[in-house]
Amino acid sequence: MDEDPLVLIDKAMGILEELEKSIGRVSSSAEKGEVRRGQVFRLYNLVVNLEETLRELRRLVYEKCR
């Protein structure tokens, strides 16, 4: 997957923004005692997706800086 590093940064920022919103929703639900397994799973998926995107970005940056 050879993407432009700036595209990957935008993708990572989008994932991070969605993660922030999801954490807010889960926190609100937790206060009411209504956290569902699906909410936690979605947070986990966002973290994994962000990690993969940042890993790819790091690879591209290292390639271009050598």
C-alpha cells in the first residue's frame, strides 16, 4: 500500500477524531451503567485501525527520509 504520507496523516486524524467521539459516548453510557460490548469492541477496532495507519505512515516516512 503506497499512499501519500499526507493522506495517511489525514486518515489517522479522522480515526483519532472518531475514537475521541466514541470514548465520549462510552463514558456517557458508563455513567448510566449502560455500556454495551459492541461499544467497547468499536473502540478497540478504532485503536487497531489507528495503529495500522500510523505504522504504514512511519514506514513511508522512513522510506522517504533515507
